[in-house]
Amino acid sequence: MTEFEWPWQYSFPPFFTLQVNADVRKTQLDAWCALVTSWGKQGGVTQIDVTEASDLAVFKNASIHRALPPDGIQVVLEELVRRGNLEWTDKTKRRGYLLWRSAGEWGTQIYKWAQGSSRINTVCTLYELAHGDETADQEFHNLDGDILLKALRTLEASGKAELMDFGDNQGVKFL
Amino acid sequence: MDRWFWCDSSLSSGEAVAASAKSIRLYDGDKKTGYEDGHLTLTNQRLLWRHESQSSSLGVATEPANSVKASGSKKIHTGILGIERDIQKKQEAASQNISRAFEDLKNLMGLAKDMVSLSRSISNKIKEHSVSADDTTQFRSYLLSLGIDDPVTREKYGSATQYHHHLAREVARALEEPVQEAGGVMLLSEVYCRINRARGLQLLSPEDVVQACNLMRTLDLPLSLHTFESGVQVVQITGLDQDKVVKDTAQVLACHEGDGMSAGDLARECGVPLLLARERLLQAERCAQAVRDESSEGLRFYPNLFFSRS
């Protein structure tokens, strides 16, 4: 895996202080969301635990002795939720799935793949989709099971797929 | 209370007749008394009334006897020693006046007149005697720094608003130049100190200064009061270009892109008070020209690279 290339903001001390000016804060949060999602994508991070977030490399830069304070992390995470890049696992909001693509985007991508490989009206298991040889070159290869399920649910909601339960295994039929 | 008393008609030693009159009657208020057709004598010590038929007189002392004694004893120290003691005594009294004057402001106000006349007499002495040139110029400069010859006082203007109006004009007149020199903005506390220094003895209360500064805007004066969001009050040149101040601050910040600036750094670099430097940075932040960095090292500001770089 190549070294993650930190954006310039990461070594700019004010980046680690929530800005007061509303316009500036918006730009700052844009940069934070872009950083967290691209960092998650690069490092294969799929879940963020709020209590452990301050230990994540993305939220602190030891070389300039700066770290985003907990309330700052909270604001960034809330912003990610608002943009659909983070989904809380439950109502306590202690853990969240990091979606560097939103569930809907994943769904569209999977459906595109299904169309491209003539899998409409056929059934695939979720394991096949995430870990099968045929998806090895796809971005959603090795995608977290829960996120995959969420992506497929969005397809189901728009009538492009149907989820099936085979007891201990789940499958999907593309329509 | 003085009363008439019977006493010896003959004059004591050192007593001299100053004036005398005949056929004088004594009255008790409006009422006539039996003491009529007498001879009245005024000496340097007593007032005597004597009827020709009597040997003793009715007298009233015009001056306490002991003061005569004191003045007599003073006479002993004549010559150089006496003059020296005299001067020393005067100096002591003057220095006592000065230290009493500074005990508190109330006393100072009470003694203001004495102080003024003292300073006048000193300056007159300097004119009369040729004190060394250095001393003279130094003293002149002290007098000059006292500044305003005819300060606006509450007594001169009956109503409080009238007083504050005139005061506002005076402050604007006296401080326009210093404010301009300080970059167009001066803290209210400094305005208070400067105007009181310029007035010398007619000291103003902080409330009066604030009231006067508040009125500046309505009077169309070259200076006006400005309150920052943080509550810090400054007097600034009317129509001071805020954008220009922000731009200047941003320019200074741009030179510190790498390490940022604290309010103290800006104060040192631009030669403005710390409080004002802080306000400038906050103002620049409000205008999205600066961004903050809060850390264990304190609050620092950086140029807004969020906008300029992305």
C-alpha cells in the first residue's frame, strides 16, 4: 500500500482548530470531509469509533503538535453524517460506518457492474459480490458486509434488486 | 466675645495712640446707655473710653496680647540666619501643601487654586532670576505639556449635556493629532489619560470622558467612539477605513504564513497596544482574512490559506 499523501491542510495548524467565521468553517469542514474519506479509502477504514477517534492518525499531526479536539471531531463526524459519508451503527452514535462512497453511490456502481456482466435477473450471494474472483477488479471488492447490505437495500428501494435470505447466507437478484 | 472692662487709663510700654475723639456716647445695640460725653482713644492694643470725671477707663482689647509677644520674639532672629529660617519655613509649608494635595483627588481639587498660584510664582521667579538655562527649558516643557490653557469645566456650563458637548469638542481638538499619529485608533483608556494630562489640574472623571466621546458622533467631529464586539472601546478618526485596517493586518500576517502571529507579535511589529492588536486580528478573522489556531501555545492567527490556497 502506498503512503497516504496528506493534503497541505494537514500541516497547517489552524486546520486543527474549529474556525469561528462561518464561511471559513464551511471551507474547513469541506477539507476535513475530503481528508477523512480519502484517508479511509486509502487505509481501508470502514468504521469509526467515536471514543477512539482521537487516536486515529487522521485527527492528529504529531509533527506540528496539533490534534483536532474531541468536540471538533464530533463536528466533523456530524458533517460526514450530513453528507452521507458516515452512518451511525445505532442510535447511541458511538460507532459509524465510514462510507467514502455513500450507500447510494455503491448501489449504482454494483448495479452498473451487474449490468455490464449480464447478471440482471440472476442471483448472486453477497459473498460472491464482495469476495468473489469476478469482482476482484471492482472498487466494492472486499467491501464491508454491512455497507454492502446497505448499498443493496438502496437498490431494492429503487426496484433494481431484490434481497433474498438463504438462512445463513444472503443473496441478491438484480432486476 | 469682647466686653468692656475697667482698666488703667495710662498706656503700657509699647502702646501708642493711633486716634482719639471727644464727646462719645456708648450704645447697647439701639439703646442709649449712661456712658455719655466721654473721651475715646484708639491705641495699637486697646480701645479706651473715659469720662473726664473718672481716672480709670472702659477698655476693649483690639489684639490678643500674646500675638504681640510672638511678633516680638520673631524679631530676635534677624540677620542671615533669620532669613534662612524664614525661607525654610516657607518651603516646608509649600511641600506640606503639595503632599496634602496628592492625598486624594478631593483635596487636590480643593487646593487646585493654591497649586496654580504656586506654579505661577515659580515661573515668575524663573523669569526674574537667571536660573541655569537647562532648568528653565525643562520647567517650560513641563508647563507646556500641561497643555490646555482654559479647560472646559462643569461650573462654566450649567447643564450636563452642554458641558459634555464642549468637552467632546475639546477632546477632539486636543487629541486629533495624537490619534492620527497612533495609526487612527486610540484606546479609550489612553484617551482618558492623555486628556487629563493635557488639562493638568481640572481633572475629568472617566464617566465624563465616556459621555463626551459618546457625543462625538452626533457633533460631526474628526474623532468618534467605536466599540468592538468584545466591548473594547476606542476613539478613532471618523471615517477610518476599516477595510484598509483589515488589509494591513492581512498583509502583516502574510509575512508569517509559516508560524502565525499572536496578538503580542502583531503589537510588537506594528507598535500598537496589545488589546488593539487582538481586536485587529479578530476583525481580520471576521472578514475571513485570518484563521485561528488554538493550542497549548495560546491563540495564534494565520493568513486564511483555506481561501487563498484552495
